[in-house]
Amino acid sequence: MTQDLWDAQAATFDEQPDHGLRDPEVRAAWADLLLPLLPPVPAAVVDLGCGTGSLSVLLAEAGYDVCGVDLSGRMLDEAGKKAAGMAVDLQLGDAAEPPCADHSFDVVLARHVLWAMPDPGAALGRWVRLLKPGGRLVLVEGRWFTGAGLTAAECRALVRRHRGEADVRRLDDPRLWGAEIEDERYLLVSLR
């Protein structure tokens, strides 16, 4: 059922400014946010729940070795169009159990994915195992006006079950979203 839901949204998913990153200002805002958080290129990054691949492509363009994983074949078709000619490995798979080897990535990145997991704590445990020693966990999450999502406090508590630190930063800059926001959106970074 979840796969069908995301397949159905693939054709129009990028219409949201923060999904498609088509607006140069929105794209630049995401680059300015994420690139300083990552280790030097060509570090290996897995983008879990990559959707149409906007962040995967952004990071690949910056020189990162990127693997994008998504449950939706149609989302990956769109991602493949964006990533044509780039070294982006796109894999069909469930973000809760990514088809990736343990200890194979310098960065695990997930944007608006953890809240949708049936068991967020178990998913985080799996994601942490994907990291090489010293790897970074980078999550973009929120508690949206609809009532869906995770608060920053909830997300931080989940991460702290698996990692020693979880630094949270509010993401209220309208350049990231293409508009003003009123709900809770944040970045969580865990370096250990």
C-alpha cells in the first residue's frame, strides 16, 4: 500500500519547492545547509527514502559518492532521469531495511522519512549500523501542521537510544521551503 501511494505521487512530487529543488534559491539553500555538515568528498552517502533524487543529485554534483534508496519504483524512475550521467547508485528498497551493507557509508541522510517508519527506533538502529566508524547521521524531519511527523524532542530521544549525541537545529528559513512555514521543521545531526 505504501509503495502504491508513493508511486502515485511520483509524477507531481517535484512540484513542491523543497522536493524538486528546481528554484535556484531553494536549491542553494539546501546546498548551504547540507554541504558544510558532510565530511570531505568523495565520502560515501546513502540517501534513504530518496524519492525523486533531488538531494542525491545535489550531493553527487558536489562530488559525493551517493546511493539513493527508495521503496517506489516510479520515484526512482524520476530520480534516474535527474541523475543521468552521474555516479548515483539508485536502489529499490525499503528505507526501514535498506539493501545496503553494514559499515559502508560515511553519512546516512534521510529527509522526511523517519516519521513515516512503522517502528522509527528499529529503523534508526539499522541506519546507524550502515555507518562506518565515525560516520554521521543527518536527519531532516518535522512535526507538520497536519499533526503528522515527529517533534524535535521525540526525534532526539529516538536517536539518543543509538548514538551519544543528537544536535538539533530549527529549519525555519523560508528559502529552504519556498515559502514561510509555521510548523516545526528541523535538522538533527549525530556525529557519534
